[in-house]
Amino acid sequence: MAHKFFKKKLDNGVTVVFEQRKGSGVVSVAFAVPHGGIHEGFEEKGISHFIEHMLYKGTSKRNSKQISEEIEKIGGVLNGFTEEEMTAYWCKMPSKHLSVALDVLSDMIKNPLFDSGELEKERKVIFEEMKMRRDTPQIFVFDKIQSLLFTGSLSKDLIGTEKTMGSINREKMLERFKEIYSSNNIILCVVGDTNFEELCNFAEKNFSKVKENKINEPIVGLSNRILIDKRKGIDQANMIFAYHVPKASESEYYTGIVLNTILAGGMSSRLFQEIREKRNLAYAVKGSCHSAKNFGYNSIYIGTSPENIDKIKELILQEFDKLNVLDEKELKDAKEQLVGNSKISREDSQGQMVDLLYNEIYGDAARAYLYEKGIKKVKLGDVKKLAQLKDYSIIALVPE
């Protein structure tokens, strides 16, 4: 049975996005805003992520424990995330408790206390998160690759630095929160067993129309650099090879996804077979797409021995060159793989909820249902053209 899709921009400015799944007994709910790390100035880097943390620390009605208890004690899962172009607060639970999910999440984004004492405590938590990310080699290289690919705010770590995080006080946080979390920027996204009218009625009653605060589009500059960083206490080199691809807001976006799949999308991909299976140079060989509204790049992660880095770089570039003889069968197989993976991901209400949110940020949530069509329209010549690399970036964290 096909799921029904609904979307409406309410008079108060809130956008409601909904996919109905009758009989599933489960619902995934998120409130989100189209603002993240890419929208921050250098001096306030990390403030979006800091605000996200603070919204879980208490409201005028609930303390932090009560926020999590109300969701978890009825079988729900509660979490949130900050990305470059979006911040979201979500939960997944039995659909009969939808009213609890809506009440708790809306309370968090409408009535956060930003208590000064809690703010100082959470600042310490984020400092520990920074250490964890820095001390985990694989996370570290993924965090740093954007600094080689882009200029401007996108080149700085989304989590911020000790200096910028140390400078964010309650007044600055409140000011930014009011700018970002106005009703016209709020998206309510729900996937599951409920009805659209109930969601719209809730959003209409619980959010007042306020003066619109427009989130300015960021300026993104492109660059390419190579960085080899040395560190004591590690045995393996963690390497990322990355290159620019079309943004998610562009029709050519799907070509980048297909190219990534052919090169490094799973155990049957060209690079996995060449680097791991044929030459035994690495354990992990993994490709990823990182396309958003304002930027796009693909990355290939390899965990290997330090002496293999130059050889692996050579093998990657050789595979790009070999794509000039890509045939229709391999292209068709990659498309089939992507369409199948998408169907599996969309089977889960949470995965579909996040996909709808991404597409709403990119321009329209309904685009999520055009994914298969977009993938199938990719032509052989499109992939070959994108594979003609003009430049690339590499980061490697190696043992000292």
C-alpha cells in the first residue's frame, strides 16, 4: 500500500510535512529549523550545536530529566542533531502517544530556559565531545576534510573551537535563538500512523505568528588542499580522498550519488575490490555522499598502513581514469543498488522522516519521492564527465 504525503504552510508560518502510514502503530516526529553550522560567523562557530544541546536542558515546564522521562517511559526514543544546514529534535514512539511527542518537543523549542548554570555545565560536556572527536582518528579526518574542500564558515568545524565555545554567553545564545527559531523557520515533520489534520491543528494552536526572521544563504567558496597530519599513539593511517560534486539543489546531484556507488558503494564496488580484495591494503574502504543545498562533495575513507597512502591515492586516481570505459550494465547495476537501498531505508519511519526533512531544506519535501526517478535518469555520459577530476583533496592522519 502506497503511503500518502501531505504538506502545508500554515498561516502562522510553520511548515507541516507528513507521510501517513496507517496500521504501522509507530510514529516518528521532528521539529527542525533550516539553520546549522554553515550559517555561523567565525566568532560564534558552534553556537547552533550549543543551542541544540541546551534545548534538552529544561523548559519552564520540565527539567532535563522530565524531558527524557516523558518520552522514554512510554517506549519512545529521543534525540537531536545539528548539521551544516539544519538542526532537528526528534523522537520515535508508539503512535498512540503522539500527543506526548508533540507536547514535549514543541515545549523544548518554544520555552527553553537557557539556565546559566546548566549552560556552563553543558559547555563542559561539549568540550569533552570535542576531545572525543579529536581523539577518534576516523571522526577526526571526517571533521577536517571540509576545511580542505571549502573556504568560509564551511571550512570550520561545526562543533566550534575551545575559543569560540568559550565566548558564547547566555545573552548571545538567546539572541541567536530568537533569530533562528521563529515560527516561519519551523518545520514539523511526521511519518507514521496518525492524520494530517491533527498535526496541523496542533501546530496552529501552539505556535503564534511572529515577525519573520529570514535565514541568510551562506557564501561557499571552493578549494582543494592536501594535508598529512602526524600523531603519536596510533598504529593505522586514516585517509580521506574527497572531490566536489553537484549540490543537492541541482539536478546533476544524482550523478554524484551514482558515481560514488560505482567507486566505493559497498563490498562489490570498484575500489573495495581493488584496494581490499585484490591487494589487501586496507580493511575499511567506504564511500560517502555529502551533498546539501549549498555544497556537495563525495568522500572515500580508507584505513590503511602509512606506507600505503601514496599507492592507494594512485589506485583511486586510476579508477577514476578507468571510468571512461564504464558500460551500461555497470551503470544499471549501480542504479538498481541505489534504488533498493533507498527502499530499505524508507521502510523505517525515522529514516523517511529525516529524508523528508533534508529534501524540505533542499527546496521541497516532495522531492524525496522523486529519488528513484532522479537516479534512473542519470546517463552514462553524465557519470563519465563527472569522473574527469579537475582536482581533489586528501587528508591523512598517520602515526608519528
